[in-house]
Amino acid sequence: MTTETTLAVALVSGGLDSMVAAARAREDGHRLLALSVDYNQRHRLELAAARRIATMLHAERHVVLPLDLSEFGGSALTADIAVPKTGVGEGIPVTYVPARNTIFLSLALGWAEAAGARDLYIGVNALDYSGYPDCRPEFIAEFEKLAEVATKAGVEGQPFRIHAPLQHMTKADIVREAARLGLDAGVSWSCYDPAPGGLHCGLCDSCRLRAKGFEEAGLPDPTRYAEPG
């Protein structure tokens, strides 16, 4: 258990996973700095959700950093590429944003060093997910090593700790964890391709995994989905 005076930077995308990870930072005794990235993503409603979550978790500061990754493209979330709606398939899907978590953790690391924080929280998950390479335990472990050699704090013997508390949870486990922490899952946003009226499409990978998590957890799903068809 850390002391209440310890700062942590949490990546808060607006999704269920990042909400739970940030709440775990609070439970661990940290004061919270919340970082969201406005990368001109298709699912921009998640930024409004991120603001709600940062307020709900009493973040001392919430930075929404503009970084337009649509200039690079290469993903259905940042370019004019259709979001798949046929179910979670094999391989790395077109919704993968090139090096996204590497970029985001680098930004979080920069803020953490500037603020004097040594703990970073990220809501990556390697069980019920879409197969993104930057959600795996190997990635988190290697980034922590990178932080040690890439920063003034690291080379001066003040290492950073990258916390991925949901790493080995199923989506149902994450739903249950949200309930245990007393979180309102309805304020979070998961859909990659929002339907008119601010509804989750219900068909993209992220929507399917979210719905599956609530169903398998045996808990009510507060998500507002578009009607099929």
C-alpha cells in the first residue's frame, strides 16, 4: 500500500478497462493524474467519457492531449477504413493503431517524470481483447525497462513502475472488478464506431467483448446499444 501523497499517472481513454485501472490506482493509495489523448480517433465519444471518469475518480488534474494520429493513418480508427462488424477474428485486426500504447505510455512517462510520479497505470488486457501486440505482458515489461534507461529519474536510480492490473483478467473479471470498486460502468465508452444518437454500435469487436463481459459476469449491462439492423 502506498502513501496518500504518492502521485500516479493513469492513461484514461474513456473505456471500461482504463476506468477500472485508474480506480485501482486510487485504491492503491495514489493521488491521480489522468491522461487522455485526443488522437482524432473515430470514437471521439470516449473523450467525453474520459472526462466523466476523471471527475468521478477525483483526479487532481486531467490532461486531454491533442496528438492527431490521423496524419499517419494505418488504422480503421484513424483513417477512412471500415470498422469490422463480423466478430472477433484471428490475427491483428485493422482497428489496431500503429504503436498506440507505445506512444501513449511515452507521453504518460514524460508527464510522470515532470510531476515527480513514479507509477503509471494502463488498462491493457491480454485475455479477452482483439489481439493487439501492445497489450501483452511482454510489452509492458519491456517498456518498464525502457523507462529506466530513457529518463533522468531512471538513470539516477528512481525507476518507474508500469502497472497493468487487468493484464490477466477476462472481460467478465473486469466487469466484476468495476462492480467491486463501486464504479458506474455506464459512464464508460467502448464502441469503435458510434451509432447515431450516441449509441454503441453493438457489432464492433469492442462492443462484442464488452457485452460478453457483462453477460459472463452475470451483471446488468448499462450500455445503450443501437437496435440490430
